[in-house]
Amino acid sequence: MRAVIDRLPGSKIREVANAGLGRADVLPFWFGESDEPTPAFIRDAAVRSLNSGETFYSHNLGLPELREALSAYIGSLHPPVGAQRIAVTSSGVNALMLAMQALAGPGDEVVAVVPVWPNLTAQPAILGASVKRVSLTVRGGAWRLDMAALLDAVTPNTSVLLVNAPNNPTGWTLSRAEQQAILAHCRRTGTWIVADEVYERVYFKPGAACAPSFLDIAAADDRLVVAHSFSKSFLMTGWRLGWLVMPDDLVPAVGKLIEFNTSCAPVFVQRAGLAALAGAADFVPGLVQRLQRCRDTLLPQLAALPGVQVATPEGGMYAFFRVDGQDDSLAFAKRLVIEAGLGLAPGAAFGDEAEGWLRWCFASNEPERLVRGVERLRRFLGL
């Protein structure tokens, strides 16, 4: 086995979840998914596909009709993107891995804005690239990016800049001005931007259909790859369906990589994706409203607890908070599961920069479960 694989840490989120396996009394908020099932209109499309015998391979880059539908969906939110620039992938994490395989390898440097979902920084490490981390910090009650530090870190030696916004776990979101500064700088250094914008629709600014995207400001030939997923905005975590947007000249390489990784996404899953896109205008805004209600239920209650520090997320589905005196997040999260029946993700899972913090996924169809969870935390802390 390669030494780099042996050195990869195991999932600390799974480690906490394993501590609560088999316990029906645990309130689980550790994973990044809603407790709502995928809507019936999406499931039914997959069933129809299977019943019609669509169990064969499709094009490496995805069904032509799905790529066209994605083009139309993107165009409803951003400047037009041609279907020829889109690749359908077997999940958002697969999309990100394909992008990394195309752009980074042994000896290359990748700069990542952290804390971040650990898969994103593990991928370039698996491929032999080095990862330079630039940390968000909490200032004035919000997570913020030190733009000067980021631009200093990205040099002509940087192959890829990896940015996830809205961010998992903090909910931090790039402003348009920050995106413009990053894009201009990466044009000067020749650095590729890999933007994980999976949470773009889960954005809570009044009147905004989505968070700011690099697609709004980039030219078609810019060194930009945007990764997306059906998981969050369409409640399709278990389906494993995503997509990439990229310059035309990168598409053939990604098509080859898809062939060597998965060959293609399953057709019945792509049919479900088509149904999701067809119903997006009716379904997604309601989902975001429900998630905002959940956020606005949980955050004030957490903030009211003595010794708790929490910043209100602009996007995503997570409350990221810390409790005074609890600096070992993994040990704290395990105690909460065992002693309080409350399942949260330890901040350490997202990097050393997040040690001492906890992530609470508030995507629940029953906001009262969040209230019960806060009460369990309150009792555990003796408040």
C-alpha cells in the first residue's frame, strides 16, 4: 500500500457516529444530509427508467438530454454555459476527484481555503500533490477570509486553488468582490480554480436565488472548474450524481478520466436527475425556506447558551459552534453521543483549524428535533 494512503486519517465523523450505532435514543445531526427522503417525483422517474430496462452504459460525459437540461438550469441562475462544457459525474465528490486528477499530481502545489470537508484536501494528497492551507477566522461574529493571506499563498507555483463556498462546515460564503479579486489573481499566476459550489442554492440572503458563483464573472476559457451535486438542493445524497463545468479544452481529458474511474453515471440515476431539474423551480425554493426556518430555530437557541460561540451561516446547512473549555472536539462529540444522546460532528474532522468546534447539521423536516437537541446539550453542560 502507498504510504500516503496509510497516512490518511479515518473519518472522525464516522468515528463519532459509530459510538452511537444501534441506539434509537440518539438524535443524529452528524452527517451532511436532511432527514427528508428524496421527493417522490424524483424517485418515480428512476423507477420508470428501471422498469423500462434502462440498465446499460451511457455516454462517459452523461446523457445528452441531461447535459442540455443542466445547461438550461445553469442558465436560469448564471450566464449561459453550453452543454458541451458540462460533464455528468457519479456524485459531487467524484466530480471533485476528477477535477483534481486532471489538474494536480506529484510535486504540484494546491492551496485550499479551510476548514473544509476533509475529502477535498485528501484528494490532492492522494494524488501526490502538496496542500497549503489558508484558514478562515472568526471576526466580528462571522467567518471571514484574509484575502491578503490567500493571495500571498497563491503564486505561479500553485497549480490549483480549491475553494468551497458556501462552505462546509462554517457556512462562510465568498462575496462578489472576493471572487473578482481571486479570479484576477489566478489569471496572473496561471492557477486553476476548482470551486466547490455544491451549496450554492442553500443560501439565505433575501431575494437571492443562489450564492455568488465564479460562473457569474468568469470567461468560458478561464482556468475554472466548478463542481456541483444533486445531493443537497434536491435531497439526493444517496443517489451519487453530480456535474462539472469547465473550459471546452478540458472536457476530453475529463471524459477519459470518467471512463477510467466509473465509465458513466447509471442511466436510471441520470433520469432521476432530469426529473429533479424539471421540478427545480417548484421544489428548491421551498426546501431553502424550510432550511432557513431550521437555521433560525437552532442558531438563537445555541447563541443563548452561556459559553457558546456561534456565527450565523450565510449558506449551507450547518451551525458551527464551540463551547468554552471544550477544546478536544472528538472527545467532546463522543461524550455527547454516549452521555447525552446527541450526535454532532467534531470540528477536528475538518482540519486542525477547526479543533474545538462542533458541526450541527440543521437540515431537519422536524425543527422541534433541533429544539430537543439543544435541550440535551443544555442539560449535558449543566446549564
